[in-house]
Amino acid sequence: MILEKLLALICDEFGLDSSDVNEGTTLENIASDEFELQELIGSVESEFEIELDIEPADDWTIGDLAKAVSDAY
């Protein structure tokens, strides 16, 4: 459920088609710079009503981000 909700959020926020992203897609392929990456983290925190204490790297995948969200609950 977290992964599906996260994928939908990313597609909506970045105007991507759901067939373009999956659990293994890296954040580098989604966010073009550090600002967009921080914007994404902020959106995730807001959507899931959590606070993430992470410093994601470009090589993080959507699956890694979903795990961080799950761990924050």
C-alpha cells in the first residue's frame, strides 16, 4: 500500500506515467536536482503525515524511499 501510494504521488507531482516508474526507479531519474529531491521528500512527508529523518542519495530507489516511509510509522 505504501509503495502504490508513493508511486501515485510521484507520478502526479512529476507528471509521469505510471508505466515510467516502479520500485527500482532511482530518485535521480525522477528529481533533476537537489531542490526537486527535497520537494519530493516534503511532499512524501505531507502525504503520509510523517517526518523523515533521512538524507536520500541519487542512487536511492523508490523502493528505498517506501521502506523509509514504512520505518517512520
